[in-house]
Amino acid sequence: MLVIAYLVYIFLPIALLLIGSFGETWTNTFLPTGFTLRWYLDVWNDPSFRRAFIVSLEVAVSTCVIVTALAVPLAYALTRSMGKIAGLAGRFLAIMPIAAPPAVLAFGYILIFSTDAMPYLGTTWLIIAAHVVSTLPYMFQTLVADIRHLHLDKLELAAESLGASFGQRFFHIILPSLQHSIFSGLVVVSAISIGEFQITNLIAGFLNRTYPVVLLQSFYGATGFACSTTMVLLLLACASAAGSALTARSASRAKKH
Amino acid sequence: MSIVIENCSFVYPSSGIGVHDVNISADDGELVAVIGSSGSGKTTMLKLVAGFEQANSGRILINGRDVCGVPARLRNVGMVFQSYALFPLMTCAENVAYPLKIRKVPPAERRRKALDMLERVGLAAFADRLPSSMSGGQQQRVALARALGFNPDVLLLDEPLSALDASLRVELRREIRRLQKEQGITALHVTHDQEEALSMADKVALMHQGRLIQIATPQELYDRPVNRRVAAFVGHANLWDGVVVDADTVRVPFGELRCSCSPYVSGDKVTVLVRPERVMPDADGTVNVFDGAISADSFLGAVRRYTFSVGGSGIEGETARRKPFTRVGIPPEAVQLLPFEEA
Amino acid sequence: MNKTMKIMLLALPAFAVLVMFFLVPLGSVLVEPFLDKGEAFFGLWSDPLFLKGLKGSTLLALTAGVLSVLVGVPVALRLSVMKEKARLLAMFCISLPLTFSGLIVAYGFILCFGRAGFITLLLAEVGVSPDWVAGLVYSPVGLALAYCYYLIPRVVLLLLPALTNFDRSLLVAANSMGATRLRAFFDVLLPELMPTIGVSFCLVAAVAFGAYGTALALVGSQVNILPLLLYSSISDTGTNFSQAAAISLVLLGACSMIMGVAEVIAMRREQRLKRA
């Protein structure tokens, strides 16, 4: 009962967004009147939304690639050397995205990257860097949990005693074992990157605004248009989450067999 | 093939514990068990031989070759881990073939060798199964096949049976011993289970607090322990504080025992050892005979273990006799004197 | 070079990125207020707008924290006794909002609780004034309601492992000693959960204190909370950097402090578990 009530609380706003995005007009009534696909066509035909959509995808994909390349060696190194520094770094990574509010971090970017030495404010690369920094901890935590759970250290010792060099161990044992967690971590990373608004809104240039940044403008327009633009973002996020759930399930199945 | 550990010392930088000046050797085809309580350094010894840690001083020779400084992957040792450490994403056959793959054996040949090894541990039918779908005993058999399949110089066993059920353990002991003998491979077997060590090994090394206390055949270790700790760790034992009275009498808390006291002399404090199965219920004669009563009694099937009280002291005994008795005897040749040590 | 050092080299690229794009920017924010000898920083404490923002943010953080825990704990409790399949499905639905942008939540809430929102109109049917509802929703307390949408899942996700690891035979044991179920809950389960509840409260409070996206989308920059104040002092024309830096310092300090408390709680729990 309680869980159902809670699920209603979760799904009511989404349901209203969905209904609203197909509604012709919606002013001062419970639900909209009329059915139309007009709003979605409007989004499709709007050049600024199209551009933002593409920027968002570019940023998300680049973020995924860079985060993987950074997080896998990092997680491996920190779990292998259980020294004090490694422990501290892990804890720091766990709390850093929350301890530093996004607006503050963005302000830091404005201060540092608008200097003559580093005039990167407004570039897409800086947006990607911001997304990398804010998603790295999530990927890191997913990987560390999996490395501990799979007892990779033991497997690596075994491979070492069987004659495998570091490279062989990494590509034969570690990477295949981590592929599920890398993938499910990536889906969270891409979902966060696609939805990120608070930092990007302050550091993006006019031409490389991401989808959420442009989305905010539509809130001041027609309800139907706002609903359909929001639905587009929501569908992107849902696709990511569903992907994550599916990989997690197939991973747990693989473990059972 | 042989393993020689010479004056080896190693200290973990983080905790300061380790092993000190250890000498253990295993001759060609021998299985040497290293036993001791947790923290005794037995697993550390194995890590040093495997190359996971490098000794601070001393030498380790595998087949006459000094392996100090040689990384683990180049030492050519087969190792079986307590947690099996089978690669979860590879099938059994792939696991067994993995070291061959590393050694660049062609695919068809390594598959054939892997199947052959699995056959020898009785798991040929499981070749294409994933390890996680098999029981612990089966997984450990696969691990054994993997450790032996690439003709390593020596076999290292790190508590291979302690994650298994008791009944399986006995079965696998025989299996390990059989394969080890078949291959004629020299093996070092670390375990905390003294019964396992005694039943499998050619020689047993007992370690305590990072030091080797005694290395001997199982029989010798049981019959001629060098000190109180070995006597207590291996099998059951009566251990009493005693004082030598004369050349063939020692005083224990419940009276005097006749025995051969050499090399100790009158007045020496000693620890007196008598194994429970040597205590004779309803003994005849007058030498080392004590009257008293049974104060604790547990029936274990083949034997009955009891505590016999004599004037406030207890004598532990084992017997097949079911009837009650009020007198026990200790044959003089069953009494051993060890250097005095506080309990 | 020894083995550990070589392995630590692998962590170097990630460290470099974190230093360049996290520590250095934050460091510059920390240094900025000292450039004018703290004039702007000390000036803040007599600025009524700032004080109102501080009050609003504190209220928002506390309300969001309390509400999330009050809803999150029972939901997690219920989930922990559900069958595996049902639980996975429910978990999937519950963690959906975590990946949502705050903007989606914001517009969803406008549709529900806005001046012409679904719930607002429903409540109007039973005589609740729409103006009152809208007034509530656009206040810090109302913002907390919207924040809860993606904060409650965090609480549930943190609590669930602690609950599934909890040995339920302890409750049965308490029952056998004559404790009622409610009593057993308060005497046995709750003390066990308290550290995790404390950690999740701190976590959601810190998020609520520092976020501005949902608030900006819901009510524009009109509501008085600190992150929005910072946002307007950066993005409005006539950017006031020294004021922005001073507010940043307060925000960073407050959020780090709350997370510090969470760390202390988590560490004390770990130590207790180690000793046991």
C-alpha cells in the first residue's frame, strides 16, 4: 500500500507530462483537451532544440569514453594498493559531488577558465570536462563495488601464478570481469550527463548549450510544447535507466550459471 | 625437483609481522605440510615461494635455482587457492588451458591437454561448464587440474580444503595425494588442520609466531614433539608440570611417575607428556597406577574420551572399553619429558 | 620503482583531471574572497537578502532531509520484506527519478501543484484555495517537496542494503522475549539503522542546500535560497564576483560540513562493526 502510494507520487508528474505533450490546449482544466502530435513536430523543427540535442549526445558520448578511460585504471589502482592514501582518495571521491555544490564549481570554472592563460569558458570541451568530473565518482563506485565483490585480487594472483603478465591479466581477467559493471556504470554516467543542467547552464556558450539548458526556455511558453520538450529528455533518461537495469539483470544471470 | 627454503625472513611493512629465519626443505616428489595456527606465518611462507612477496633475507631454491627476485609469473609453480580462484567467465576447460595459452601452446593441443587433466580429476563431463555452476569440491578439483596441467616445477596448496564440507575434505585429501604422487611433483601444503597434515604429508613443518618449531615425519612429530607447543597442537595430549626426582622418577601434581628421565637430572623442572590413548584403564600391577574416578566422559563412537580425576588433577584418556573403572595406569614408556614451559 | 608505485601510476590520469577540473576551480573560489581581505564576505552578514537566503536554504535542507527520511525509511522497510522479483521492479521504478534532470521534476510539479495544476484543482474541488497551494509550493517548504522526488530514492538506496543485511531473527528473538512488534522495531531494528539514517539525512540535506536547478525552473530566481542568490550574482548583468565568491564560500563550507558529519557517522559505525 505504502509502496503503491509512493509509486503514484513518482508516476503522477510523469503521466501528466505524457498526457500534456499530446494535448491540444491545457489551461485551467484537470486534463488537456484535444489530441495532437503538433508539439513533437515543433520540437523536431526547432533548430535550437535540434542543435542542443546533438550537443547533448556529443557531450554524453565523449564523457562516457573519457570517464571509462580514467575510472577503470583508477578503481583498479585504488583497490590494489590498500594504503591510507588510496582509502582517503576513495572517500574523497565518494563525497565530492555533494560537498561541492554545482553552482560553486561552475563559478570556479568561470574564474579559472576565463583567464588569458586558459580561455576555455564556453567551449564544448569544458562542458565535457565538467561532466567527466561530476560523473567519475559514480563510475568509480560501481567499479570498486564490483572489484571487491568478484574478488578480482585473488583471481589476479591465480593468473600471476599461472604465468600471466600484467597486460595478459588486465585483458584476459580484469577487463572481461568488469565489462558488466563498466556498462551499467556507463548508463548512469550517460543519464547524468544528458540531464546535467546546473553546471552546464553557467559555463556553456550560446552555440553549445545542451538540451536541458535550452529546455528551460520552453517552460515559459505553451504547456504542450514544454511537456513534449520535457518528454524528449525524459525518454532519453528512461532509455538509459532501462539499459542499466537490463545489463544488471543479465550480469546477475551470468553469475548464477 | 625440490624446494629448499634457507634462513628466510620477511616482514610485512604495514603490520611488522612476518616470518623469521625459516628453514624448510622438500625433496623430489615429497609433500610437505606446513601447519600452525592463524598468524603463524604459514601462508606467508607459501607467498614467498610463489613469489607474491619477496623475502628480505635468505634464499629460496626451486629445483636448485635461486628464485629470489624472480617474479611470480616466471617461477613456474602451480598454485591452488583456498577460494578456488577459478576465472568465472571461463569454462572449466578454458580455466585449465589458460596457463597453456599463456605459454603459447596451440589451441587444439591445449584443449586436448585440458580435457586430459579434467579426465584425471574425474570431471571430463564438466569441461564446458562455468565454474559457478559447480559444487565447491568440483571447483577445487578443476583448480587442482589447472595448477598441475602445465607441468609446473612444484605444487603449492594454500588451505585448499578449508572451504569444503568435512566429508568432502577427506575425499579430496586422497585425491590430491594421488595426483601429486602420480605426477611425482614436489608439493608444499599449507593448512591449519593438523589431521589433514598428518594424513597426507611426507613431512610436517609446524610454525608458530613466524618461526619454524619442528619439521619431521608425521609419526615423529606426534611421537617425539620437541616441545609443549608441538605436543599440544598435534593430537590430544596430557601435559603436566613436573619435577625430576631421580633418574627414573618424575613428580607430577597427582603423584610420582616412573619413567626414563634422561637427559634431565634431579631437580629439573619439566613438562610431562602422556598421549591419552596410552593411558590404560583398569591397569594391573603397581607401577604408575592411580585410583580415582571418571569425572567427564564422552562417547565418540570408536573410542570413548574421558577425564579421570586423581586427587584434584585430571588425566585425559581414550579407550574402547565401555565398562566403568576406578583405576588407570600409565606405562613408563608412554611418559615423555619435554623442556619446562608455562602452559 | 616498486610494484605499488607502478600501480599508483594508473591512478595518475584521473587524479590529474580531478585536480585540474575540480580542485583548482574550487581553490580559486576559496581564494577569491581573501583578495578583498574578506570585505565582501563580512559584508554578507549584514545583507538582508543573504540572510534571508541562508534562512531559506537552511529551512529547505532541513525540511527536505526530514521529509525524505520520513518517507524513505518506511518505503525501504516495506521493500526489504518484498519478494526478490517485486523488489527489483519496485527498485527500478524508484531509482528512475535519480537519473532525471531536476528540470523534469520541476515541470512535472508545475503540472501537479502549479496554480492550475492537477492536484491544485483537485484540492480546489474540496475547498482548498489554489492560491494557498501555489503559495506553499513556491516557498522553500514547497521546494523541499519537489526535491524529495529525487532525494527519497537516495535514502531508499542507502537504507536497503543495511536492511537486507539485518538479521531478522533478532526481531523474532525480541518477540520471544515478550516485546511487541512495534517495541522490537524501536529497540532492536531502529538503533541498528540509526547511523545509516543519519548518513542519508546529511546526504540529502547537503544536496538540497546546494542545488539550484529545480528551484530555478520552478520559481525562477525569485525564491530566497543561497544557490539561486549565487546564480543571479554570476549570471545577471553587472556580475558581482566578490559577492559570488563570498556566497560560494558559505555554500561550500556548509555542504562540506554536512558531508563531514555524514563521514564521521559512517566511520564510527564502521569502527563499531570492526570491534564487534
